[in-house]
Amino acid sequence: MKKFLSASTKPIIICGPCSAESREQVLKSAEEVKESGIEWFRAGLWKPRTRPHSFEGVGEEGISWLNEVQKMYSLKVCTEVANPYHVELCLKNNIDALWIGARSAANPFTVQEIAESLRGVKDISVMVKNPTTPDVNLWLGDIERIEKQGINDIIAVHRGFNLQNNLPYRQSPLWRIPLELKQRRKDLKIICDASHIAGKSELVKEIAKCSASIGFNGLMIEAHSNPKKAKTDAQQQLYTKELKSFLNEINFPLQNKGQEDCNLQMYREEINDIDENICILMAERMNLSKKIAQIKIEKNMTVFQADRWKEVMNRTLERGEQAGLSKDFLQEIYNIIHQESVRLQENIINSKNGK
Ligand code: PEP
Ligand code: MN
């Protein structure tokens, strides 16, 4: 059996629209993908939408368009499957690769059904996106379910995780999760769906560059001949015409290298993630402090409450010690946080009092 994806020695680049919308749109986008020197074309036929009544894909009709793309442009084509019926249609019509989307990947029953419908199939490549929650075991389990049915051309696709706060992106990259998968399954290739992480076309490049710099094996990028008119994910799709220059800027220096070569960059990305979260949490903490200022005004309380401050500090030092942090360090940081909190509350109270 030919392993199209997992045996590739070059970075795996898969581009195309979020959704197949019309024959013309598919062929035009494919023509421009081909002109960019790309070998793989993607287009969703069945679209998992968060809410009903929005465009849910053209379905079965689009398969013949993908077949035309294969013939006219010698591109390999792939689409998302979410149930055994989708799989059956794709297999019957020689679609080159399938992917399991993030919502399906979150449900082991769904993945098991899809996996069983692939039992013993030759010449199919399967991509497994990460589930929407950052659970590396669930993702790994999805891959194992497909492997157990005898499919041996499987790659993983990192498309980000849906946390409470994903800003500035649509999904949080949490690089440590795909890298943990990579560490646990050194044989497995991982590509990055930078479009669904970024959520905005102008942010796709920084995510793509970051994934390449930490040893990912390729990219899935949403691109449309006319993104402004796209029926789904219009904000994040690139122009297919722009793909060539976009890809020229992405280097894959660590492609096919071991984990050790990626560690420095990986740890730096994780630190960036954590620093962003520290800022977000700090802002949330200060906002709560401001709300408390209002209550203190109503109850006629002083800003500084010695007992409460003692309680906060003790609790923090206890947690910090359990986490292996030095007492001096935490005390210093918490004194600064407390000072800022007091300053904000005093500002509110003073402006209320017309000072
Ligand atoms: C997609 O690739 O079009 C898609 C719906 O992706 P995800 O499952 O990652 O949301
Ligand atoms: Mn999409």
C-alpha cells in the first residue's frame, strides 16, 4: 500500500477552501492551489456547524467536483468524514485522504464507528484532528482506534483547543499538547491546521511559522479563490492566489528531526503561552478587585483589610510551597500584586469622593 501522507519526506502541505460551495469555486480554487506547487487539495463537503440553519455543506454532490480536481489538476484530494456513510461515499469515489474533525474527535463512539467503517481498507490516508479539549489521551485514543482497523497511513492534525479565552486566536494553540503527542508517538507525523487556530487570515502566518519552527511536518491551510464570498470561515481563509508567497515564508528547519532538536523552541512557545495566561489572569484579578471596591464603598469599609490580606498571603505561600516555588519570590510578587490592587481600589474610592 502506498503511504501518501505518513511516508512523505517533504513537508505535507494541504490547502483549499473550508467548504466546497460550487463546482466553479472548487475548480478555480484548485487551479490556483495547483499553480502554487501544492500537491494536496482540501474542501469540506459536510460541515459541522455550531448552530443549525447555517450552510452545512453541499454534501454528496461535491464528491464529483473533487474527482474533477483529481483529473484536471493531478491533485490529491481530502475531505472531512463524520460518519460511516461519508466514509463509504469517499471510498467508493477514490478520495485520497479523509480527516476526522475536532468535534468528532471529541467523541470516542463516533471515532469507533468511523474506524470500523475503514476496516482493512487499502490505499486510504487518514488525518486525525485533535479533539476540542486539550486531552492528549483522547487524541491518541482516536488514532489507536483507526490503527486497530488496519489503517497504516495516519497523521495527526493540530487545530487548537477551545478554552475559555482563546484570544488573540480563535482556538488556543497550547503547543505542549501536540508536542506531548509527538513525544509519546515518535513515529507519528503532525501537521498544523494554522487556519482554525488563528481564526483571522492575518494571524495564520505566525501560527504556521511557529509550528514549523518546533518540528511539525506540514500545514493544512484554508484558502479560497475569493474568501470574501466564502460561505464558511470567511475571516480566516487566505486567497489561493497568495499561497505561493505565503508558503515561501515558512521554513521547516526541524522537519524529520528528533524531539531533542525541537525542545528549545518548544519550551519557549510554552513559556509564551503561560505568559499570555498570566497577563489574562492578572487582568481578571484586578477587575475583581475593582468590583470589590464598589462593595467596600457601599459597606463603608477601608481599602486595606489586614485579616484578608494575611489570609491571601498565607494561602498563596502554602500553594506555592506545594508547587516548589520559593517563599521569598512569592512574597515579593504578591506584595506587588497587592499594592496594585490597593492602588486601583483607592483610585475608585477617591474618584467617588471627588478627590
Ligand atoms: C475544517 O477543517 O473545515 C474543520 C471544520 O475543522 P475542525 O474540525 O478542526 O474544526
Ligand atoms: Mn473551516
